[in-house]
Amino acid sequence: MRTYADNDYPAHHRPDWRIIAGLWPYLTEFRGRVVLAVIFLVAAKLATVAVPVALKFIVDYLEEGRGQEAALAIPVLLVLGYGALRFGSTLFNELRDAVFARVAERAMRRVSLRVFEHLHRLDLGFHLSRRTGGLARDIERGTNGISFLLRFTLFNIVPTILEVALVAAILFAVFSPGYVTVILLAVVVYVLFSVKVTEWRTRFVREANAMDNESNSRAVDSLLNFETVKYFGNEGYESRRFDEGLADWERARMKNRLSLAFLNSGQALIIAVAMTVMMFLAVAEAAAGEISLGDVTMINAYMIQLFVPLNALGFVYREIRQALVNVERMFGLLEQPSGVTDRPDARELQPDGGSIRFDAVHFAYQPKRPILENVDFEVPAGHKVAVVGASGAGKSTLARLLFRFFDVDAGAIRINGQAIRDVTQGSLRAAIGVVPQDAVLFNDTIYSNIAYGRPDATEEEIHRAASLAHLDHFIDSLPDGFETRVGERGLKVSGGEKQRIAIARVLLKDPPILVLDEATSSLDTASEQAIMDALAEVARQRTTLAIAHRLSTIRDADQILVLEEGRVVERGRHEALLEQGGVYAQLWARQHAPERSD
Ligand SMILES: Nc1ncnc2c1ncn2[C@@H]1O[C@H](COP(=O)(O)OP(=O)(O)O)[C@@H](O)[C@H]1O
Ligand SMILES: [Mg+2]
């Protein structure tokens, strides 16, 4: 199997166009809205470009009227038109945003769901090495990035380029080519400068994000281990470690800010120089009487109107780069392949009685450390096979392989003759009920936690499962009964209670195959006996793989396997193994020595 480093996606940086192309499907969902938004966008730009023209006509009208005897009429229509255009440019922009908001928000929803589903598709190996805090941050930044990219590439970069071109065309048509030359030069220098500096800054953005993930992971991990922190009085240590993470983050953010200041100043300088040069040209031409006062006003208005969006473009470009970094990381997560996948021609498992066969199975979590070697055994349908052995021998690993949390390295596991590699994971897992070694619960009520075994179960079925798992007494003693909330990961109920809730859940699921991983290890002897009776009842018609620490619970098994360092060293029924006088007999003797009551 593959091994994972902590949150180690993505392996490579993908080109920007691929990220932007990845957004396309989100745009096509609401074609109508996108088209309407573009229409509003063009309307807004036309209105904006027309404002300085209106201004020019007003000034020229006043200029011409001066010195004439007749009282000057106020150019009402022109002034009203000027106001309407101004309002129009804002109104159309707002309409555009309102129409498009739906598209961006739906995209965020879609992509969040996709990431969530993908995370559930990834194999257990990934999840064992993930760091929840950092992962959550990556997803949050990624979805926000998607929304930003959608709103700004389409509605800022493209329209600003359009606007610059329009203004340049107007100036070129009406005035001397000097203005257009200055504008184009300024735009080119501005864009080149912004792109270069922003590229250089991108690594600070990545660095700051990595540091942010790091400190968030630490905070989440520390809070999850709240009790351990208290047991060892290590609040100070935790704070220091968290603060170290924050300090790195602070440094990264500082670099980010300083480089930003440099970028902003450079951009402002380019604009100021260009505006000064254009002002010189305009004033000189006006002084020479080549252009009117209205023309000077219009040129000035265009400069402001042009350089403001250009400046905004600088900001937007920067933010887009940042969003691209964030989205790239999230896409990397989405492209993270799962180590365990369905084959394209995977069939549904037909479990029938659910006979299990391990065929010369070899397995290692890490290449250099074999865990299971040549494990070979069979559980005929309806039979019970028990696995015993020291802690770390590989017993739980057997259960994980059967459930296909990992794929075997050599050999095969078959259920009712079908290799589990060749069937769908869904149908395989539907056939197996697992009572895990350390059950965890959802932060919800006892009722919902049991109902999780089969969400469409009736209340009656849930109550029956609870009493089969010997939960009656416990639940009756609770003031809120079934509605009691169990706390995060089920930390508000005891280990034995948790285990029984886990058993009730599996009873409700009612699968043909049962895997009990030390299912009764956290119970006292009395409730253990009660549960054993219940489990014996459940296991009667089922194929059962029971992993046990206490040998008394598996005396009745049809076959007992003794696992030592990943190899089956003894196998047989209880009595035969005792007679053999080997490892099992020793284990039994140790657990049942007279001075020990287990
Ligand atoms: N995800 C994992 N990655 C690496 N090693 C693991 C992993 N899970 C378990 N192991 C190791 O594999 C060995 C067998 O584990 P397990 O099957 O849980 O033992 P047990 O017999 O006590 O149930 C142990 O030494 C354990 O440290
Ligand atoms: Mg175990």
C-alpha cells in the first residue's frame, strides 16, 4: 500500500489556465444568468465610458456661451444625461452582481460537496495521516477562492481590458496620438510590473497558508486531546507550541505585507508618471488653443476613470493569484487518488452465507515492516473463527483487510468465492458488520447513534436492537433516555456503554458477516457475559470473525487461530489446542491461573 505524509497534496503545480478551465462547468450550470450578467456588464461599461463625453459637452457649451449677450440657458438635458449615465454605471454593475451571485454561490456549494464526497472516497491510509485542522482550512480557502475567481476573472479582468481599449479608441479618434501612446505605454509597464512582482510574491502567499494550516492543525489536535493536556499539566507547553506556529505565520504574513507595499507603491508611481505626462500634453495643447477646455476636462476625466480601474485591476490580479494558489491546493486534494478503488468492471458482492477465505495473504502498512505473512484460513458460512494473539500481532489488521480499508499486497481475500478486490466497496461493506476495538460515536443522541446502523429503521426496531445489546438498564437510568447526547466522539458515555451502542448499531444493520474486534474487552465480566449471550444470539446465523483478548469468550469457536507476529502459529478447537500444549495452552493457563481472577 501507499504511505502518506501529512496532507501532502498536491504533488505538482498546475498551469493557471487549467485551474480556470476547471471552473467552466460551474459557469455552464446557469447559462441564462451568465449571459444576462454579461449584458449588464457591457451596459455598465458603456455608461461609464460615456460619462466624460457628457462632461465635455457641458463644459464646451458653457465655454461657447461665454461672452454672448443672451442669458445662458442651462443645458438641462446634458446635465440630466450626465447624472443618468453616472447612476447607470453603478446600477448596471449592481444588477450584474445580483444576477451573478447565484452562479458563484451555487459553485461554492457544488465544490464543497464534491470535496466532501471525495474525502469519503479516499482510503483509510489518507485519513489516518490527515491533519483535520489544516485540511479544513484548505477547503475553506479553496471554496472562497472558487467564488472569487468566478466573480473576478469574468467581471473584472476582461471588462477592464475592454474599457482600456474603448478609451484608447476614443482618445485616438479625437486627439493627437500622444495620449494613446502614453496610455498604452503606461498600461504595458503597469501590467508587466504587476505580473512580475505578483509572481514573486506568490511564494509568500503559499508560505503564509502553510503556516496557517500548521498552527490550525496544532490547535485542533491540542483541543481534541484536552484531557491529556490536563493530565500532564501541559497547558503552557501547548500554548508555546501553538505560539511558535503563530510566530512562523506572523513572519510569513509580514513578508506578504511588505512585498504588497512594494507592489502598491510601484503601481502608484507608474500611474502618477503617466497622468503627469498626459496632463502636460493636454495643458500645452489647450494653451496653444488646439483643444478646448471641455477637451481638457474630458481627458482628465478619462485618466481618472482609466487609472482607477487599472489600479483595481492590480488588486484583483493579486487576489486572483492568491485565489489560484488556494484553488490549486483544493484541486490537488480532489485529484488525490484513493489507494482503494472499485475496478471498472466491479460487480456487486453476492454474499449468501458469507463464507470467508484468506488465501496466503501478505500485507504491510510500510514497505519495510511486514505485518501479515502468508495468512491462510477459512470461515465456512455460518461458522465462527476466533483470532487470538498478543497486542500488535496483526489481529485488527485482518479485520481492516476484510473490510477492504487496505488492499492486500499478495494473496487474496474471498467472500463466498468472490475476491473482494473484484466487487464494489459498497456491496462488500454492506455485507459486513464491525464492532470495532474502540468504538467512537457521533456527537448526537443515543437514538441517532443506534439508528445510524440503518437510518430507515423504525423506532421499534431501534428499541429492540438496544435491548438486545443490553442497553435497557443504562438508557432507563438516563434522565433524557434515548435522547441523551453522547458528546464529541462519544466521550460522555463510558467505554462499555459505547461498545454496547456500537453493538446495537450492528444488530440493526443485520449483515451476514460479523467482525468482532475485541468487542467485549472494555466490559466487566458481568456485562461481558450478558453481551456474549446477545452476540451468540446474533452470531448464530452469521459467519463470524471474532478477535479476542479474553480467551473465555471464544471457547465455543469452530476454529481458533493463534497469531504471532503476523503468522498463524497454531489452529484448532479449544480442547485440541489445550491438549497440544503450545502457545494457546500457555495463554490459557496464564489467564486462568488460580491466583488471577482476570
Ligand atoms: N495505519 C498503520 N500504519 C502503520 N502501522 C500500523 C498501522 N496500523 C497498525 N499498524 C501496526 O501494525 C501492527 C499490527 O496492528 P494491529 O493489527 O492493530 O494489532 P492487534 O493484533 O493488536 O490488533 C502493529 O504493530 C501496529 O503498530
Ligand atoms: Mg487490535
